[in-house]
Amino acid sequence: MVEFDSFINVDEIIEAKDSNYVTKELSFDDKTILNTPYKVFNVSKIKLNNLKSSLKGNIVESTKFINNKKSYDALYNLLENPTDNQKSKLNQFFKVDNTFKSYKSVLSLTFSKNPFKPNEFARGKSKPLSFSNFEYLLDYIHEYSTLFVLIPDIDFKSFGSMENYAEYIEKAVNTASSFNNKPIFVPLSMKLDNTNLEKLLHFYKENNYSNIWFNFYSNQINTKISNIRYSLRLINRLFKGTAVTYFSNMKKEINKHLDDVYTLPSDFLGPFFGCDFLGSNRESGFPGKNIKRTPEEIREFKRKNLINQNRIFDSSSYYYYSILEYPSDLRINPKSILQTNGLSDIVNSSILSQELTRVNSHVIENKNIGKYLKNKKMFNDNAKLKDDLLIIDENQSSLSDFFSKL
């Protein structure tokens, strides 16, 4: 077997002594050099050519989740019954265009069920894709993922066994790696139990698949702490510092309510558990969306829900704030954000990116994270999260002792 090349060089690693936060200098074959943790800009809801300011130099991600008969049927028709304008139709399906691939871009795709067999839905059965036509989809994803490629993730349960799932991964990687020398990331579902996580990671090690995409399937990061820690501990042991990780499809906030002025972050916890790339969020529908309401109640619910969906991270406190209650100047009209679908994702990605740059600098200089976080209101308000994210020295009896010595 020919040894698989990750095409990402890990040139320097600096770890915080009091957490799993780690900074790495990564270099790519296209001469890109960057420091991680790195925030990828979420552009799933916005057309890049509509932005007044350019995101050139940043990595952008657009996500697609196929989870109902309508989306399975649409993809089936695009691949199995192609038309002369197949490429433009795929662009519409994924909501990308040529502007997207002019950036350092990543296209991520997740299936809720195995697309290679008929699947039962409330509105009937979907038709199965042939792998030969799926290869064209991989070719398309490869073209529109200009920096690196995420192998489409398919819910493991729909394969019946780890062997069948691993066979899919190997076939997909072999297809994608035959195009040219782009790094390829293989999926690692955070829905897997530890036994299957271990099996899959050993399979990845056997094939030298050291670029690993943690797919959170719209879960909060704090609900997957044991999965993350177990996976990263095993990854570090198997790959000995050569692995690169990508987190995406996580919920943005923790246990939010419609009327909350501020909420706990979920996505931004990723770097403190050891991720290298912090990708896009994926939100599930808000509870109560289908409750019967009067016309006036519907209007009020939609108004509140719009505000709720566009909260922005505040780097001074580490909370997500309602855009109408944001504690500092965003240098952009809140109404513009509320009126432009996807603009809040760009603003938020920018703030998170700037904050990671500051944290990275602190860790490189001080080899710790606790001193930087001790004045963040979110950590001081939530002892459980603080305890989850920070490592207490064996000689210290409590977390309060630990912080009193900072």
C-alpha cells in the first residue's frame, strides 16, 4: 500500500500547561502558512459577491446537510440524470459560485442516511446513488474546496458495520486523492461511542489519514466533552503530533432561550479542547417554532427569533450577546445585520478570529491560558465550564486555589 500523504506539515507545537489549548504552525504545499487554532469564516448563508469588504486571505466554509427526501431526491437527479448545466445546478444546490472558489475555500457535506441505498422518509423512499456518479460529486467538492477537502460524512448507523463505513471512507479518499495534492480530511462523528471511535481512529492510523474532521451534527460542544477528550488523546498517541483537526457543525450557543440577552458559547469552546480549525456552526430549529399562535404572536415570535439567531460573540466577556444589547461598538449598524441573511456569521467569524489571534499570542508567550481567561465574565460565572476547560495542578486542592495563584 502506498503511504498516504497528509500534505500538511506541522512545524511547531506549543501547548498551554493548564489546558488542552495548543498552537501549531502549519504549512501547506501551496505555500500557505498559518497558526492554529484558526477560525474559518462561515459563509453558508451569504453570497460572497454581495459583501462590501473582501475576505481574501481568510479560509471560508459553506456547509450542506442532506436530511430529508426532498434534498436526497434533488441530489439524485443532479447526479444520476445530469443536464448540460449540471455544474451550475450543483452550485445552486450547495449555494456557492465561482466567487467562493476564488477564496481559500472548504465545502462540507453531511448525509443523515446512507445515500447508496434506498432510505425511508415520511414522504416515501429515496433512490440510491451509484458510487460512480458519487465520484463526480467528489470531483465537484474537490474543485470548490481550494485549500483542503472534507470527505462527505454519512451517518455511521446507516452502514450497519464499521467495516462497511471504513470501506466507504477508503474509496472516497482514493477518489479524492487521485485529483491533485490537496490535504484531505476524514470525518469523525461525535455521535460515535468510544468503542467505534477507537476502531475508526485505528483504521485512520493504518491508512495514515492524519487530517481529521470532527463532525458535531448540531450538538453543543460541551455535551461531547468525553468524546472529544477520548478522541484527541487517542489521536495524539497514534499520530504523535502529526495530526490536524477540524471542528464543524457544532451548535453556536449553549441552552439558549428566545429572550436571553446573553448566552454561553458552544462553538468557541473548541480551541480550549485542542482543535486546530474552528469551522462553521449548524443550528437546529428553535423549540416552539410550530406552536399555534395568533398573527400578532407570530410576528413577535419571528422578531425575537431573528434577534436570537444573530447573537454576536463578545470577546471581553466570552458571552454571546443579543445584537441589540451588544456591550461595545460593532462598527456596523445592527439593523443591517438583522436585514442581511448570513452577515452576522461574517461579523461573528471576524470577532472570533481576532480573539484567537490574541489567545494564540498569549499561549506562545506564556505557555498558559488561565491568566488570560481569569477576567472573562463567562468563566467566572460558570465554575463547571471553567473546570472542564482548565487543568488543575496536582498540588492544588481546588480550582479556586488554582486561580488565586494566577
